[in-house]
Amino acid sequence: MSTALTSTALTTTTATPVGPFTVIVAPAGDENPDGAMVLASGWTDDLSTLTPQIHPSLRPDTFTERAHITGITDAVIAFHEGDLTAIDDVAVHQVSAEFRSHAWDMLRTVQAGTVVTYTQYAALSGRPAAVRAAAGACAFNAAALFVPCHRVVRTDGTMGGFRWGLPVKHWLLEHEGAAVGVQQQQPALPI
């Protein structure tokens, strides 16, 4: 028997300017009286790349595909069309140890159009020396876009990594108006 928040999750895939964006949602209902919550999301149309990111205690047994999930699909479309705050109030549910869970919550406070370095993100999360742990919070973030790990960059201003690829991260930062300070690292010039 699953210990999941819900035994059945809803999924929806939306076309975006940077490719298909899929969301896995624990629907509102008896098992989830607080309302629909995003369990995982990313720029893919392959559920098998998203489901392993869901903590085993939350992982649903079955998935029901929907063309539209009220509130979720609307927020994804609105964000990609320019309403950068449309994703801010979408509920997300992820499970991890105390620091990582708190770090995900803090990442949701980084406003669109703003970037923070991994060092700044560690400090924002309450542990300034935990830069690697902050980077790990980004790496294990299952709810991309809604928990905006794309807004974290390296100290030198380069983008660093992103599960969904650097072209997607670059597009997101540019879309949010933050790309001006994010430059690709230039190779050293020969003397």
C-alpha cells in the first residue's frame, strides 16, 4: 500500500516557448483537503523523468492525464505569456530534510527578475556556509518553475547547471528580465 499523499495524481502537459512543460499534481479531495498541490514539474513530456523526483512517501500509484488542471495550467500559461507572478501562489508539496525543505521555501521568496548566487541562497536559507547544500536543494528540486531554482547562479555570474538544460534556464532568466547580469563564462585570452 502506498503512503502517498494521494494514490492517483493528475498530470498535464502544456506547450511553452521552450518546449513541453509537464506538471504532476496531487488533486484536491478527501486525501488532500488543502487543495491541489504540485508534486513535480519540468520541461518535458516524459513522466518517467519527473516521477523519480517525487519523494517516495508522496509518489502516487497511478496518473491520470488531463488537458487542463484549473489553476495549475492557467498559471503555467500565464507565466510563459508574461505574467511572472502567476506561479507564486501555486501550492507545492516536496519532502526532504529540514534544511532542504526550508531552502525550497526560501527560494520561493526570490522574485522574478532577480538572481541570487549559491552563496546568497545559502545565507537566505539560514546557513551561509552551506553553499553545497544550497546547490543540492536546487539539484533535487522536483517542482521546477514553481520553486524557481533557475534564479540561482554561480558567484561569477555564470548560469551553473539546470536539470532542464541551460537554454531553458537562459530563456527563463531573459523572460524574467534577469539575463543582463548573467553572462556565460568567457575563456581566458592567450597572452
